[in-house]
Amino acid sequence: MKPALAYAAADGTFAATWLLLAFPAVGAAILLLGGRRANRWGPVLACLAAGAAFVLGLVLFAAMLGRAGDDRAISQHLFSWIPVNGFQVDAGLLLDPLSMCFVLLVTGVGTLIHIYALGYMAHDPNRRRFFGYLNLFVVAMLLLVLGNNFLALYVGWEGVGLASYLLIGFWSARPSAATAAKKAFIVNRVGDVGLSIAIMLMFATLGTTSYAGVLGGIGALGANSGTVTAIALLLLLGACGKSAQFPLQSWLLDAMEGPTPVSALIHAATMVTAGVYLIARSAPIFNLTSDGRLLVTIVGAVTLAIGAIIGCAYDDIKKVLASSTMSQIGYMFLAVGLGPAAYAIGILHLLTHGFFKATMFLGAGSVMHGMNDTVDMRRYGGLRTVMPITFWTFAMGYLAIIGFPGWAGFFSKDKIIEAAFDKGGTSGWVLGTVALIGAGVTAFYMTRLMIMTFFGERRWDPDAHPHESPAVMTGPMIVLALGSVISGFALTFGGGLQQFLEPVVGRSAEEGIHTISPTVLTLITLLVVAGGAAAAYRQYGTQAVPRTAPQAVSPVTVAARRNLYGDAVNESLLMRPGQYLTRALVFVDGRGVDGVVNGLAAGIGGSSGRLRHAQTGFVRSYALSMFGGAALVLAVLLLGRLG
Amino acid sequence: MTPTDIPAPSIAYGPLWPMIAVFLAAAIGVLVEAFVPARRRRPVHLVVALAGLTGGLVAVALVARNHHHPTLIAERAVAVDGPTLFIQGTLLLLGIAAVLLLGERSLDSTGGTFVAAAAVVPGSRGERQLTASSTMQTEVFPLAMFALGGMLLFPASNNLLLMFVALEILSLPLYLLAGLARRRRLLSQEAAVKYFLLGAFSSAFFLYGIAMLYGYAGSVDLGAIFTATGTVGSNDTLLYLGIALLSVGLLFKIGAAPFQNWTPDVYQGSPTPVTALMASGTKVAAFGALLRVFYVAFGPVRWDWRPLMWGVAILTMGVGAVLAITQTDVKRMLAYSSIAHAGFILTGVVALNRSGLSGSLFYLLAYGFSTLGAFAIVTLVRDADGEATHLSQWRGLGRRSPALAGIFALFLLAFAGIPLTSGFTSKFAVFSAAISSGATGLVVVGLIASAVAAFFYVRVIVLMFFEAPAPDGPTIAVPSVLTYGAIALAFAVTVVLGVIPGPLFTLADKAALFVR
């Protein structure tokens, strides 16, 4: 079960691993420091930098396939980072099958989003800065997945947080964007504290933060020991923050304030996948703690349910997609929480999700682009004929996410549901049922989105003149749509991805005992999905959609429209007590601490003013004081001698 | 007795070359003054002075490489050991930066910082003409070089008489230089006179102290005094009189309380490049001499003078930090800050152990460069009347010239002892040495004084960055490469010693052993 911890040295082609980081890093540096000169060619350079990293990723991937399965983890030592006694941290990279998956996803989908943004942001005056941040985002994410120790991961982790803050708040003139950026940053901090404490615990107990040392040595602490569980739970807290999982999910919806390519980047290629990566990377830790794993699955299940329910209620197309991300990441958490059996499935879903979610976000951006940046689906309708390419690519993403047979989601999501049931026992049934119902609800809200956007009567605003987007935008959409169709099949063909990941996360229990026969379960799932889609069609396809959201709705809908009171809970549990605490502290500080400090300062200032008078400017008084001083010195020495 | 009966002393000239190079350059400077046409004097002076200082630096490096064993040469009068070479290296580097500042002349529309003829009556018509003329008194270069030569000799003297000679060599040119400011002549002349009178007064104390010590030990050799303190039966009163009076002279030069009165007036009135030289070079040299006298000669009677030095250190830190708060002039504020720092370095002296010595050496280098850099920046902030030194004129400087204000802020943070600047590492070094020698109480006072001092440093930063600029505020003059070079050197040292202090600590630690 243990991953191979003897990493091969980076020689030959792999000596170029560091260039993966260098390309976008140089791009970001040139764009952000280059000033106005870079305005014209900067965005293209950013695309080239991301593209170069992707091409290099492909080359390395090919080279990796040429090596034996156990020999595929390549570690590259860069430099000695913190060489203090007893605390040795080397900056180094680790390229193994797991990080390779992420590298290809981040750079591949990332590059397509870069190209798309060329069209989407064509008229923005701060385009150069935007592309610089995009490159920065890619660097941070690559560092996160490529570091060979938890500290490097943490640096990347914070870098992702910073880049997301800058990008979500890119239109900082809008107060809502600035607030959303701040919210994302602060909620992420909560998770980051967990991660940082986890890293400190690792160092305190194991004396190292390198993957080789921690993951190889964690077994010595014993299964289910308190320390291991504590580390696992703290890592989970970190993962929840970055991946917008319950209870730290509230920032993701607000983060839609960023430009749409940013949303696509955050949701499909970077950021939210970091939590899944962290847990998959820490597989040896989670393997040792059944409580930790159970909590991961619970978090995943709860979030997938919350996300699915919220998704049904929103009229804002981007927020629907955002809730669906939350829900899909929930599936991934559920999968990686199931233990060695399902890590590969979780990663598989992550990859297919990367394709179809990016497709749909870019499609949504394309729709907004044609509709004067309107996001309210009640003002859409009948766009199928005006924006044919957007429609067809979006439809591919749609079929993939609901798990239509043959499309990507069918291969990944159904496997997760299956694996959840296979966990066995009550928890297996509960988790499996939640996942199954989640699939039905997903079908409902996605069908609703499709119908409200592309079908039915045209409920456009009078000044809307929808048109198809330029080729620079539709091109990436077509490529991603293709990925949404075939990626599921391609990655599972002959057990491809699972075998590829096996050296890192352990063997999948493909041949294990099934609670429900896979064929039967697939049929049930399809039925549930069909039911969800049909329900949506009955409500939105056969009746006219009102242009304003109806107010007389069920309490569930009201709750869902308010994020299931997630913000209210945050507010009453965290923000309010925090504010009271702050106020109390301010009071103590203002009256007590400041009183003392100000009193002291006034005292010192006063004595300073008085002492100043001794500085008369007359040489005679200076000489006198020198003489007095000399007399004093003499007296002290001689009297001290006598006494 | 004929003169030939006196045996000529044998002198090994090799290790003296750092000083010889500088004095030679100074002497050549005098010749340049006499024979080179006025138009070309400034560049020639610059080349000669820089060549002398660089030569001295090379000589220090060579001596350090070739003389592993510390020696006393020239009849035990000059000590060539670790501290001497470390301080001489520091002084030569500071000297190079200071000479660069002295040579600057693109700041003032009419020429350099120095007056064309110092003897003209302030306020007279002749003075106005001179202010408008573009000539300058190029004697500043040989004068500064003589002062630097004296500074090199001062901490190297193992013989009190030689030390006194060195003290006068370094002081006399400075008295003159203090009076040479082009603008605000009256203030400058007043500073020169005050400095001279009080300096002469303190020299008298110093000389009297030497006499007492000679009476006690029968010799002015530091080693002989050390030996005498170990023998029973000598007249102790003479010894303590000597220690006290000698201390007065030395404490005056480092600007320690209660002998600090002259510092703000002189620092404010002198031309700023000269102030930079005084605040860095003089302080380093005087501390070198103070360390040598107390470590080499007075070590055995430490229990008698340590309480005194405790008191002086506490008083100095307190006076410097407290009085700086109410200053409204940048140069005066920096003067009080230099007083407070003298107090901090004194804690390293009081420690009287090897880490105290190495910490003090490190502190002197770090502080010398920060303060030189700070004064260099003061020369750049100008209005129609010359330098704009009133703090209110510095309001909002960070918006007009973020880079310059940023560098000044870095120097202030270094003074305040904020980590990642040289100020933190050096304070840490002397304070930890003081604690290891049992002077915890002194360190507590030092920390409180640091906190008080941080207030007025940070206040200036706030003033520069968070307040709106005054409408008729000063302009930032664009200097030539000379001032840029000096500021860049100071900046680099301040940052590098804050981030990677290790190598210099090792060097200072290796150097921290006096020869007796």
C-alpha cells in the first residue's frame, strides 16, 4: 500500500522539470514588472508561457511513460532552502504520476483559458496586469503540486490564495468584487491555519517536512494514534478552505465576481482542486486514520448535497455553475475519503471535471459576452440558434456532468457512487444514497440551466443583441468540449489512469466485493438522473419562465437561495463573536494599554521638553556641564574605591 | 650628550602601510592644492584621496593576510591586531563613502557644499558674492584625509601619548571642516568654534589623565599600566584619577552623556558631508580607542570602573532617546540618535568579554554605514536656502520620491533595530554579550531606550509616507554618481548585514582579540 518513497534523481529529460515553474514565472514577472511597454504583446506572451509549460509537461509525460511503474517518481533538488541546525528544508520538486496529472490539467486547461481570455478581456484597459496574475496563478498552483515537501506546498498554497485574491478582486472598483476577494482570502486563511499547524505538528513529531520523510515515517506513529488523526484533521481543514468544502464553502459563490476566465481557472484547473490534491498526496497519513477518512467522506457528502440544493435555486448562471463545482468537489472528497480503493477515482473525476467545468464556464462567459454581461438566466432563453457553437459545446459539458452514458462524467461520477456503496456498512449505504440523490439533483439543476439559457422563448433585455463569440473564444471551448466527451473513456480505457496512479496512491479495489452489482447500480443511477432531468423539463420546459424570480416559493427554495444560510451561520458563529471579542479587546486596549502607553509617552515627551532646556546653545554652559560630569565621574570612581 | 647617542627606534613599516597610504595621500593633497590649477583641483583631489583610501584598504587586507600573530611595533607604540585591522578596514570603507560625499557638487546650483573662503564675515557683501560664486574650498580633501589618518592611528595606539597625538590629528581638521558650510555660515562657524573649544577642553582632561596614569605606572604604555594594576602597593588614587580623566576625554569623542552637549549643535551646523564623516568615522575611531584602553589596560580593575560605565551607558541611552523625541530638525534628531547608539555600543564595552568586543566591532561597522547613508540622504532634500532639514518639510516625501524616502526609512528602521536590517543583528550582538557577562539590568534599560527611540524613527516614516506633502515643500536634488555611490554602499551594507550577517560575525569574532 505504501507509495514508493525512494525517488529517482532528475536526470535526462527530467532535469528540465524546474522549467515548468520557470516559464509562467518569467511570464508573470515580465508582465507585472514590464510596465506599459508590455501592454501590446504581454497577453500573448502570457499565453505562450503557459503553453510552453504545457508542451514541456507533455514531453515529461511521454518520458515518464517510458519508465517502469515504480520508477516514475522523480525528485529534483533545487537548492538548500532553510539550512538551520536541525531544521533542514531543501527546495526541491517531485514529479510523480499524481503531480503529473495535475501538471497536465493545470497547464493544459490553463493554457486554453489563457487563450480564451485573449478574446474575453480584449477591451479591458488593465489586460496586461490580468494576464500577469493568471500566470502567477499557474506558477503558484504548479509549485503547490510539484514541491517535494509540505513547506513548498504551503508556499504554493499561499501563492494560490494571493493570486485568487488579486483575480477575484480584479475589478476592484466594484465594491462587491473587492468584498468577495476579501472574503475568499479570509475564509482561506482559516483553512491555512489548519494546514500550517499540521505542518508544524509533522515537524515536531517527525523532524522533517519532506514527503519522503513524513509520508515514509508516519507509519511509525501507529495507526489511529492521536497525532496522526490530529494531523489528518488539520490537513482536512486546510483542504476544506481551499476547495470550498463545508463548512468553509461560503467564499466560492461570491468569488464569481471575478472575470469569467478566472472563475473557470479557479473551478476547473487550479485552486479548488488543491484540497483534493492535498488529501491524495497525504494518502499514507489518511490511510492510518479511519476517523479522519470518515470525516473526509462526511464533509464530501454534506458539501455535495449542499452544493446541489443551492444550485437549484439560483438564477445567476455563474452561481449555478459555482454551486455545481462545490458539489462535484464534494464527490471528489467523498472518493478520496473512501481510502486507497478510490483515490484514483477521485483524481479521475477531478480531471474529467476539469474539462467539463471549464467548458461550461467558458460557455457561460461566452453567453454573458453576447448578452451585455447579464448573468440572470431569466433574461436568457432561446440562445440555441443565435450562439450555435456555444450551445453545442455547452451541451457537451452538460451531458458530461449529468453522467450521460459515454460522456466523461459517466465514467467518473458513477464510479464514485459505486465506491461509496462498496464501502459497506451503514455509512456506505448513507454515503452512497446521498451521492446517488446528488446525481439526480445535479441533473435537475443542470437541465434547468440548459433550458432557461438555450431553449424556450427569448426573454432578453431590449438592448441585448446576442451574437456568437469570436474564434479566439470558441476555439478553446471546442477543444474543452471534446475533452468533456472523450476524457472519461480515454482515461479509464484499460484501467489507464488507475494503473498510472497506482505507485502513488495504492491499488484500486477494482475486483472487490460489490454491495450492489455495478450494472444494476449504473441503471439505477441513470434512472435517477433521467428523473431529475425530466422534472426540470416539466417545470421549465413546458411552462413559461417568469422574467422575475417568483417570491411565493417553498421554504426549501428560500433557504437554498440564501446558500442554505451558510453566510448566516458564519455570521452568527464566527463573525459576530469575533466582532464582540474585537470590541472588547479594543476597549481594553484603548483604556488600559493605551492609557499606560500614552501616559508613558506623555511623561517621556514632557521630560524631553524639560531636558531640552538644558541645551542652551552656550558653550559656557556646555563646558560647565562637562566639568560637572567629569567631577561626577571622578567622585564615583574615588568614592566607590573608598566605600 | 649628542643627538647621535639616542638610538634610532627600529620600526617595521609593513603593518603601518594602511596609515602611511592615507597620510601620503593627504600630503599629496596639500601639494595638489599648491600646484594644480584651481579648475582641475577637485577631480585631482578626488582621485588622490580615493587612491589613498583604496591603497590603505589593500594594505589592511595584506597585513591581515600576512600577519597572523598580533604584534606591537614601533617600540610597542602601535598595536597591529584584530581590532585594529577591523576598525581600520571599517574606517577606510567609511572614508571612501565620505570622500564621495565631500566631492559632490551638483546638488547646489552654485557648486559644492563647501564655502569658497571660510574667513569672510557672515552677512557681509563679500560673503554674498562668495555664496554666488561657483568655487569651493578644495582644502577639504587633504583636511579630511588627515582626519582619517588620525582616526586610523587612534584605535591602533598602544601608547597613551601616541593616542593623544592621534586624537589631535583627527580632531583639528574636523574643527576646521565644521566651519566650512556654504549655506547658513553663522551656524556653521558657531559649530566650529563650539567644537573646538569643547574639544580642547576634553583634550585637556585626556592629557591630565595620561599624566595621572604615568604617575601611577611610570609609563604611558598600555601594557605597562596593565602590569602595574596587578602589583600591590601602588598608589591607587592616581590610577582612578587617571581612569576618570582619560574616560572623560574618550567619552567626549564618542558623544556619551554627560559629555554629549556639543553633538547636536555641531552635527547641525557642520556641512552635512562632514557631519556624516564625524558621526560615522569619529565615533568608530573613538570607540576603537575606548575599547583598547579599557580592555587592554584597565581590565584587572574592571570591578571599580564597571559601575561607572553602567551609569554612563544608561544615562547616554536615556538622554539620546528621550531628547530625540522633541527634535524638529532632521540633523539634530540624527545627532541624538547617534548619542543613543553610543549608549548601546557602550553595553558591548561593559560586557568586557570576547563576544562583547566582537559585537561592538560589528555594531560600529553596521551603525557607521547606516548613519552615513542617512546623512547622505539629508544632503539631497533641498529648497532654495540649501538643505531642508526641518522635519515639517519632510512631510509627504514618500509620495514625491518613494525610492529615496524608502531608503531613508530603511536606515531609520536599522537605527530602530528592526529585524532584517543591520541594526537588529548588531543590537542583538551587543545585548546578548552584555547578558552573558551578567549585565541583564543594563540590557533591560537598553531595550526600553530602544523602544523609546523606535518612536521617533517611526514617526519620521509616518511623516514621510502617510501625510500629505506640503505645497511649498523641498525638492529632491539629483546628485551625481558620487552621492549615489555612497548611498548605494550604505544601503547594501545595511541590508546585507541584516539578511546574512554570518560572515561578518565570523570575521569580527576572529578579530576580537587585543594584543597587550
